[in-house]
Amino acid sequence: MEITELTAAAVQALQDRESTGKAATSVTVEPTRDDSGWIRYEDTAHVAHHDGTTQTLSIRDTALAAALERHADDEAELGSVLAVTIPVPLPTITPNSRVRCEEHPGTHLETIACRWPHNAAADGDLPQVGHPYRVTD
């Protein structure tokens, strides 16, 4: 199975979750064996955030669960089903995007040096803020 399929499914699962305000860097899912001996992946994933914290995320009935089921079938044919860690890609820089970030004070144009940028649009005295990647909202 291609990692791109797992990555797309993980990003979709993250988009559907409740906002934490933290940028996700990876999703890890552990294998499990049911009572009949069938090896599959857990219904929960562990989401790692850029600040070092983790949280659990239910992936039951998601595209990620379906992709992991296909992945488990592929791995079982090879003889083992191991834990899967799926990296979550960073957002691309949008030209002329006004942002606030953790690296620079105030609203400014986004650069490569910006860490964990948030889109900003004028809204009274304070800009409206929302992360450009929905997976990190």
C-alpha cells in the first residue's frame, strides 16, 4: 500500500475531528488481534502534536480505518502487521498570505521561517485567526 493513500486518509480523519488548536505532526495506529486470531488495526489512533503532546482519536468507520484494513491485509501477506506511523505534511506557503505565527510578532507576510502559521484577515482591531490546514484547527 502506498503511504500517500494512508496520509490522505489520516489528513481526512484529522479534518473531521474536534479542534484542539494544535498542529498535528503524525498519526500512529497499533495493531491488535481479536478473539478469533484476526490481526487488524485499533479503532483509535494516537495523534502527535508539534508541541510534543499526544491525543487519541477515534478512527472507527473512517477512510483511515478502511485504508488501514487494506494495509493490514498487505502486511499479513508479508508475515507481520506492525504499528503504522503516518507523517502529517506541513501546509504549503501561500503567496502573499498574511499570517500570525509562533516565530514573529504581529501580522506579517508568511515566510519559510514562520513556525506554525495561522491565516489572518482584518476584523476590527484584531485579525481573525485560523490555521491554513484544517487538520491543525
